[in-house]
Amino acid sequence: MAASLRIPRSDAAIFNSSHCPAALDGTPARPLEFPPPHPASETSIMERIGFIGLGLMGLPLCRRLQAAGFPLSVWNRSPDKLQQAGAEGLHVSASLTELAERSDILMLCVADAAAVQAVFSQLQSSLRSGQLIIDLSSIDPDTTRRCAERAKQQGASWVDAPVSGGVNGATQGTLVVMAGGRTQDIGRASQALQPLSQRITRMGEVGSGQVSKICNQLIVAANAMLIAEAVALAENNGVDASLLAPALAGGFADSLPLQILAPRMAARQAEPVQWKVATLLKDLDNAGQLSKQSQSATPLAALASQLMRLHAAQGHSNADLSSVIHLYQDKE
């Protein structure tokens, strides 16, 4: 188990968390966190990054990497998003082969496990020894481990690094990263992840980042449904629901989802889209699969999944998560 340490960038790549004991007083050890590396000096070498996936999260992340000075190339499966990236001055690679040739680190940020597998199948033959793949996508742990093993056969390393914080976090560089992989690989990845995040935590070996993200999404999904219920309950009893978030700030009911979702739900504001219903539903499906595999009881997550699926079926699949208020109100 790893004790709580904050290590400088120069040590991150060689620190082995298995050598770090629990506290002497018997308190549980805390996870290994990688703080932001020191700002790059004029003589430091910034690794070349190839970024795959320019969706709601991907494009703002690329803007931050570009602003941080990384040599950056991008690729996307749909050409329209590549046109926008090119218009913003990002270097667009004509193919995944070209992207791999130009990159030391490859970052993936795509929709689901099928997309990760499709991209990686095209990419695998172009990988070379020493390359690092950082997968920011939220997918199931089994797919992650299979892809990591195939990358290893090519001499490349894999870090699963799903994130939490939504589009706002991507834009502002305040995401939290739950990383799975070898400590030295996560230490190396931390340089590229620093402009995107406020914290990077090693959760364990490859796949553990995805398990942690599933746990994150259980909490987000259940919270979203409870927040919608609370907003509807307040409105049905003559309370201005727009006051809930500021009134509850700092109390035990407070949370980032509450502060973001409750005002949007009260105002029936679903634009701009910050969390897609379909994306969270995909994550809940991963949670259901993982809970069955591990025989872990997740009844609240199962109920949240049913409600989310009902909402998606009513035509809200691509809508913002705040739209779940319509499950409880506005039936006329």
C-alpha cells in the first residue's frame, strides 16, 4: 500500500509505490498522487503528443496542450472535427500511421470501448518500442487490459487515465485523473496530463483507473437523480428551486454536481451540453457488467441506470444530464 507522498517531477518516473509503507501509527495509507511537474525550462524536452478524439472533451484538452507548448498532432474519425481543429491552428495528421510516426505519447479520448478497440486495431501495427499510450476514455477494465497487453507486444506502454470534471474541467484544466498502470509510466504521463488536471492519482495496475471511474460514475448518476427529485420536490411545495444550491452550499448535501445541476434543472437549462445522458448511461452499463463479474451489490446504481435508460428512450439520449428533471416534471 502506498503512503501519501507528493513527489517532484524528476522523481515521479522512478518512484515505486510498493516501497512506500503505511503510516507508523497504523492509519491507512493514502493513494499515490502525482503533483503537477515543475514548469518546463527552456532546456527541458517536451515529448511529442498525438491526440485521438476531438469530441466535447477532446478539443478543449488539445487547446490546453497546445497552449502549454507541447508538439501536438491530432486525428479524429470524423473529418468535420478535423476541419475545426485545423482552423484553430492544430496540426492535423492525415492518418493514424502518420500520427504514430510523429508522436512519443499517444492520447485517446473517444466515446466508448468499441471506439477504443477500433482505433487501437488501426494503430497497433504502427506502434514502436518506447511509446506511451494514455487512454482518457471511460471504458470497461477488461477491454483496457486486453489493449494494454497488445500494446506491450509492440514494446509500448499503456496507462488508463479516465477523468472526472466534465467539459468545464477540460476547458479550465481542473480535471481529476484516476490512473492505472506502472508507476514509472504514470510518472511519465503526468507531464502531458499536468496542463489538463489538478490531480493525478495512481489507483493501481492497468485497468484500475477504469474501475475507479466506474465508481465515480455511480456516484454522479445517483446524485443526478436525487438532485432532480429534490428540485421537483421543492417546486411542488412552493420553494424556489434556484435557491437550493446556494442554500445547501457547504453542508453535508453539497457537491459539485449539486452546484452545477440544480440551477440548470431549476432553469430548465440544458445548453451547452456538459454531460451527455448517453455517455453516463454507457458508464452505468459498464458498472452493471463489473458488479456482476465481481458479485458486488449495486442496487442504487441499477435503479439509476433504469431511470437514465427511460429518459434516453424518451428522446434525451444526446441531451445534457440536467435534462433528467423532465422525468419528474413538465409532463403536461
